[in-house]
Amino acid sequence: MAEKRDYYEVLGVDKSADDAALKSAYRKLAKKYHPDMNPDDKEAEAKFKEVNEAYAVLSDPDKRAKYDQMGHAAFDPAAGGGGYDFSGAGFDFGDIFSSFFGGGFGGSAGAQRNRPIRGEDLNVHVTVEFMEAVFGTKKEISYSRTERCADCGGSGAAKGTKAETCSVCRGTGQVRKTQKTPLGMFQTTGACSECRGTGKIIKNPCSSCRGSGFKEVRKKMEVTIPAGIDNGQNIIIRGRGDEGINGGGAGDLIITVAVKTHPVFVRKGFDIRCELPITFVEAALGAEVEVPTLEGSEKMTIPEETQTGTVLTLRGKGIPNISNSKTRGNLYLHCVVETPKNLTSKQKDILRAFGDATGNKNYQKKQSFVKRFFK
């Protein structure tokens, strides 16, 4: 007999996982390996049972504590463990199954089992240029989604035929088994092996979807990228994810937007910033210069005596607010006074003469520094 896998490994969670994490992992795997989605797949059926067993133990605080201490031996009488408590009403895997599909078993089991189940959400990534994110654009995306088979209308049965009610489980998809053991009555509720838990028998399966009723279809669509969207934000298109089961609604299509960086502008919320190099003369005397904006260049006045680090503001020249495109952030220009390089001898002589004429009296920061240092 093959050695049992660690229950935490089966569910793909850490040993520190809380109840919510366990339940989330279980629901995902139970749906993935469910017989409805994997008809005539023995491997998927085995994994489905393995997932149910793991969750049955780890979702029960007492059983989980025993398992954490002794492993699988905690439930193996031959290894000295106490075994599951199957006395009285007994432990029923159907309880675990019903927590996923909703409701219990009995007279309404078939109805609960075949209740509408919402389709999965799908995620697609799209990359846009910086300016496309600022002003909005349209992008064509492609993705795969699960849809009802067009050939059989989702029934799984070939054209001209239909599924029949399973005579073994009478359409409930579940069968109960009771076995007497030294520990008491052992009762389990599991998927009907005759119909794979569907409650229906398809004698002539659809050749297109192989009886599953669903097919994976490649889709293309044009998506509007709204003005002002930021890197990592999502666009949600309702009902364009996987189609649901048993008439359940479709999931959503979630488009995650990646925005490329810009060579000049840096975005901070709805504001943008950039460095503005200015010459020594422009900084000292002031000047009218061309500055970059999102719409192109425009003229701006540099005040006299501008220092490196001075920030000039152009209000309303930033990113449009994604929720209200009529309002925009600001553009902040960080002035950087550039020291000239590759000076000629004549230029150097002129600067020396300028330096001799000014001395330190025109440099307040330098005078203050010298006084503090040499006082």
C-alpha cells in the first residue's frame, strides 16, 4: 500500500495555517478534482478523496492536535493510535463534502449537490506605456476561459441524447456505506462510483467535450484602459471569467495593469515629478526656459537666485484622477543647477574675474558655513 502523504502537503498549506486558510485551500482543490469536472478520471477521483480526508482531520481541532503530535499513526489502531471516533452517528465525509456544495444530505441531497456554482475569476496581465496610462488607451487582450460546450449545450450528452438518472444513487450522486468494526459502526458517505457523483449517467457522451459539458475557449477582446490608472491596479470586467456550473453565474475577468517607467517623469499618486537642469547663469539671473509637461513643452520663468533643490510647481499638470478625470494632480519641477564642464581658457579667465569681483559676500550659505566651522 502506498504511504499516505502529509495532510498539510495534500492541501498545500503550512502547519501554521488557520481555519480560513485550510477552508480556502480545500475548496480550491475539491473543485479542481471534483468528479463533475473530471469525468472518468481515476487519478482525479483519488486526489478528491485524499483532499477530503486531509481536510476532515485538519479542520477538527482535536484530530489536528493528535495528527500534529503523532502523524498518521494517531488514527491507526495497529500503531497504537486511537483511531477515528466512528461510534454513534459516526464520522461522515459527506459533512465535509456538503460544506463545499452547500446543505446536507438526505431528501434534498441531490438538489443541494446540483445547486448553481459560480465560475472562477480569471486574471490577465497587460502592459501599457506611461503616457497610455496617463491619458487612457485601448488594448486587445487574449485569454482562455471555460464555457459550456456549444455542441451539447453543457449537458455532456451527444446530440439527440440526454443524461439519465443514476439508478444506484437515484440522482443524489452520493451513496452511504456502513461497516461494522471493532471500534463501532463505520459509516461513510461518498461519491457514487456508478455516476462519478453526478447523479446522472451519460451513455453517449458528447465527442466535443468528452462528456464534461465544458470546453476551454480562447477569447480576444478590446479593453479600455482608463486615464489615470496606476501600475498594479486592476480593471474588473464582470461575467467574463469561467462560466458557472449548474446555471451558476460566470466569474469575473480581472486585468492587472503594468505601467512602464518614463525617462523623465516619476509618478507619485496623481502628481508627477521631474528634475529640471538649469545653467549657472539662468539660476543666478533668472530666465524663461522650456520645461517638459505631459502635453509637451511650455515656457516657464526661473526666478533670480534659484538654488539647487528649489521646486517649481505647475498646478493641474499632473495625472488625471481615475475616479474624476476633471481633476488632475500637479507637476513638480526640481531645479538642479548644473556646473559647466569643458571650459575654454577664456571662459575660465572670465569666471576667475567674476569670482574675484564677488568674493564670498554673495554666497550666504558659504559664509554661514565658514562662520560656524571656524568660530
